[in-house]
Amino acid sequence: MQAHLQGAILRYRLYDINILINRTLVYVMLTALLASIYIGSIIYLVLDNLSIHMPCLGNSSKCNFIAYVHL
């Protein structure tokens, strides 16, 4: 039965492999794009939240001013 089905698929081109590969690649790229946007926004929000709670995180003028005032 399976051999007959495979023969019919190949003979009459019931499954066009190019369309299947194209759709798969498009869905994979869209999923990767959405995942990178999601992860990027999470990282941005976490780093932004850290900079609000810890203003001396990094090398900024605000950090230098706070360090100078405390001396």
C-alpha cells in the first residue's frame, strides 16, 4: 500500500516539494524574527530596569557626579 502511495505521489506530483520547503523556510525565519524581537525586548527592559535602580551601572556622567559628591 505504501509503495503504491509513494508511486502515485511521484508520478502525479501530488506533493510539490518546492512549496513545502518554501513555506517551511518562511515560517522558520518568521519564528526566528519574532523570537529575537521578544528576547531583545526582554533584555532591553531588564537592562533599563537595572539602570533605574542602580544609576552607577556603567560609565556615565551621572555616575561620575555621584562619585565626586560622595568624596
